[in-house]
Amino acid sequence: MICTHVVMSHTDLINLWPSLSDFASDLSVKYGTAKAMRRRSSIPPGYWAAMVAKAKARKIKGVTEEALALAAAKPEGAAA
């Protein structure tokens, strides 16, 4: 059996937005804060609900609370 499920990182999920500026605007954070989230591949849980809602509004697929939680639980540098 081959596992085809790939766990996306927080960076991968952020990169689904048209631009980092759009992501920052959607989460009501400064551009520098969004850039730091992407660089660290870490989105604080307090932003998850807004991120899921904004992704849904933009019709961005794959951004769910489950995907965010799996990304947070994935050890840095681990293979999916």
C-alpha cells in the first residue's frame, strides 16, 4: 500500500494565497508578521479559524483546521 497523503507545512499553506500581502491582509497582521510566520513555518493557533474562513472565501482548497494542526505536529524537516 502506498501512502499518497502529503502533510503540508504552514509555509505551504501560506503559499496557497495569491500573495503574502493578501495573506497578511486576510489575517489582519502586518506584512512583516506574515513574512515571519512563513519563514518560521509557524502560524499561531489563534489565527487558524480566520485563516480557514478567509481561504474558504477565496476558494483556496486545502486550508482546514486539520491541515493546520497536522502541519503544527509535523517535526521540522520530517518526510511526509
